[in-house]
Amino acid sequence: MIDTEALAHAIETAGGPRVGGGWKEVGGGCIHTAGRLGDEHGPAVFVKINSGNHLAGFEAEADALTALAACGRVRVPGVAASGRLDDGRAFLALEWIPMTPRTEAADRALGTALASQHDAPPPEELGGRGYGWPRDNFIGATPQPNPFTESWAEFFRQQRLRPQLELLARRDEGRATIGWPIARLYQASDIILRDHQPQPSLLHGDLWGGNAAAAEPDAEPVLFDPATYLGDAETDIAFSRMFGGFSPVFYRAYHGQLPPAPGAELRARLYNLYHLLNHANLFGGHYLSEARSAVARLVGLAGC
């Protein structure tokens, strides 16, 4: 049950707008309770609610959305407030944006805007610090460490592959990764990323089709649910292809501004291993066998 008066008071107390009216639950993914708080035709906010231990994730999401909004290339929901309800649950209140599925025109605009975001210099206060982010955040429900690192190869090995593999190694009483060539995978990752030191780009970080839509009434593209950090722009594009959901015009528009660099296809296999490992950690099942196969392929492709 949602106590709308208590929720409205908590949002206002946390610095958000004064919003009255009812609560209408809407799709918000498989993790949180999510809904629209507000009058039918008046001011409204989109709110995610979960147990108190999700507050850090909500704060990290708010931080990422603020950074993406400041970049100004791709529209994201504005942050209204985050905090705790009287019962201890955590919440994140965002700008309410009526959304519809993306059209080809929206995908074209999104491709152009995302390329502009990736091509922009890092935020001034973060320039020169390398790859990472001022705070750790989450990829789905999994912690995502982001200590700044000068070498992209080192960052990806140490802060993307290693934490996922160590988490996976604890599954099924330590049996999940028995026999995996993990040491050779780290070697393969370094070989594939050898001499690849891309500009640190402001990433969405979780760019699959379910995190993109079009705003009514003009079909302006909108991105949401980010896992932002400064990294290789190719990681966003690689993951966008993993589950589909983006039309060919999106890629034509994007690569019209940022053409693929040599070796991008092999790097995409490596980058998507991160997300495959995360899905194996979150859901197990066929993702675990797919991750094992992907590791073996990468080791072979790198000649390890």
C-alpha cells in the first residue's frame, strides 16, 4: 500500500515539488514498485519505492541523471527528490514524462544525440581523472565499482570483469566457475584492449531497448535507468545490440558521427561479457552457460 499523503510529504521535505493527488502504479522494471503520483491533469512525478537498503542505488541514479542532464545531449528525466519514507523505505522521485514507444525518427534523433554525448569532453570537474566515476553505483541490482583508473584495459579488467567473476565464483557453493579459464580471460582482455585508450565518454551504462522511449507529444527520445560512468563509448553501443531494440537508423545516425574504429567488433564481444556475467549473477540459468561459452570464445580469439 502507498500512503500518498506521506509520500507527497516526504518528497516535499526532501526538496521536491508539492504534489497532490492519487497514485497509479506503472511499469518500473522487476526491482522496484513504481508509479505516478499526482492529479490526473495536474503536476505529477514518477516515483520508485523499495526497501531502505536501496537508498544508495536511488542516490546513485539521481547523480547519474543529473550528470546526463547537465551534458544536455540526450533528454533524461529530471530529478525531483530522493530519501526515506517514515516507514524506512527508500524512494526516488523523477520528472513525470508521458512516454510512447520510439519511432524511426526518434531512433535517428537518439543516435545523433548519443554520438554527440559520447564525443563531448568529460565534465570539467572530472577531466583528466581517467575512467570511472566519483561514486560506485549499480548495474541492475549488482554493485558497480568505479574507482578512477588511468588505463582503460586495467579499469575494464579490474572494475568490470573481476568483480562479476568473483561474485559468480561464489554461486552454487563455489561450483559455478570451476574449470573456467579465468586467468587466461584476464590475459585475453588485456590483449584485446592493448593500445586501446579511448577518450573517456559520459556513458549511459545500461543502454538496452527497455531503457529508451519517446516523450509525448513530439517523440523526443528519452533515456532513463542509467548506470553512468566515464568509459569507452563502444560499451554503450555494444550493449545496445546485445538484446536488440534499436532500429538500423539509430546505428546509421550514430556511426554517421562516430564511425566504428578498427577492432570494435572484437571489443564488443568483450564488453558484452560484462553484461552477460551480470545476468548470470542475477538470474543464473542459461546465462551461466552462455557466459562460460563466451569466456572460452574470447580466450580463443585472443590466442590465449
